[in-house]
Amino acid sequence: MKQVKILGSGCARCNQLADAVKAVIAAEGIEASVEKIEDIRQIVGYGVMSTPGLVVDGRVVCSGRLPSNDEIRDMLTAQPHKCCCGDHAKGTGRQNGSCC
């Protein structure tokens, strides 16, 4: 199941993104949970300085704009990032944690 987070203060564009994400999830039959994050400290913790922001499985995939439904679908269905030096999320990448 995908973990999706909408980052924003509750402004109109943030709400539009939330509605669009939910519509794409329903239309595509994607199994996902959607959470809205409105706490500015949490938003900045993701490195997002301009909202709305979209986080999929812990990775910021878009910020500062309202993506199209096709873009949202692609973001939600993209395969997880795989690196040639291992899975950093599980600590099996390079010793210093840097990516190729």
C-alpha cells in the first residue's frame, strides 16, 4: 500500500492537490492511504519550502505547484528508486550513505 502525504497549510491549492490525488487513486484503483500534513515544522522537515507538496512512500515527488492528473498518476505508480549501490533505506548502500 502506498503512503501518500499532502503537505500544505490548508490553502486552496493544497486542498486541490488533495482532491486530485484522491480522484486519481480512486480512478486508477491504487491502494493508498492519504494523510494531510499542515504542521509547518513537519513540512519543512521534508525540505519543502513551497507548498503544496506531495510525498509518496516517504519521498517528496513534487512541491510548489499543482501537478496534472497524469503527472499525479505517474508519481503514484512509479517504481521505487533503486540505486546501483544498494538500498539506502535499509542501510545497505555505500558506507558513507552517498549515492552514485
